[in-house]
Amino acid sequence: MHYKQYGDTKMKMSAIGMGCMRYNSEDIKAGNLSKCAEVALYAHEKGINYFDTAPFYCSDKSEIITGMALSQLPRDSYYISSKTNLGTVGGKHTASDFRKRLETTLSRLKVDYLDFYHLWCVLSLDSFEEELEALYSFFEQAKADGLIKNIVFSSHMQGEELETAVERLSFRRD
């Protein structure tokens, strides 16, 4: 497996990560979550150390399955990411709602912190602005509290809209 350093951090991440959105649906329906967890353990055995999940993936079982798998491994042997947006906090945007969603994710994943927490599923520049305005300060507080290491966002925007979003985020770092 090839590994790359993540930015200016000390994190060495596998060139291939595992997206945890497609565990076997028949096993999930049958409640055989441990069988699904074997997939993530196998990926780790092969050198993959980055795992990406989210609430609602796999009938809202992905974080649970991924947590079942990764809790069997040393915490310093993998990186985990999950996601949130206004939809995952019921459209509410209070610190309490955000924290409750994050704590649910941490509990399901059986970790004390996330390596990456995505502002998730940003579909347009308008939704980016709305989500950023509503939630970014909560991300910053969770990072200050040690619950997340890196704030990231995932987007379905294209071209100029995506460039504008990245530019607007860079101003927040100054």
C-alpha cells in the first residue's frame, strides 16, 4: 500500500481509502452487522487506514458497522471521517443539536474523536453559505474541544462555484 502525508500534518494516509456506504444490504436487513464489519477489518489488514462513513448510509447502520470493526483495532492505526449538515441535525442549527449529532456519531464509531468531520453534501454555493453560516462555529468549537481533528467539506458543486467556496473557506483560516 502507498501512503501519503495529509497536508502539513503528521498523518500518513493510505492512497486508497474505504468508503463505508455500501455494506451488503442483505446482511444489514438480516441484522448480520458483524459480517459487514469483516469487510472493514479486511481492508485494514490490506493496509487501508482511512475509513469514510456518514449517518444514514446503509439504512443508518454504517457508523455502527464501521465502529464494530475499528474498535477491534488500535486507534492509532486508522483515520476515520464522518459527516453532518443541517439535514442530519433535523434542520436545526443550535450548538446543542450539533453536539448531540456529533456525540451520536462518536458513540456509534466507538471513538473519542474524529480525524475528519465533513460539512456534508453541499449542493450549491447558496447551500454552502447557509450551511457554513449555521454550523461552522460548532465545527470550530468541537475542534477546540478535541472531538474532531480536521474540518473538511464535501460538495457536489462544480467549477466556479467550487472554487468560490474554497476561496471563502481560506478567508476563515486567516
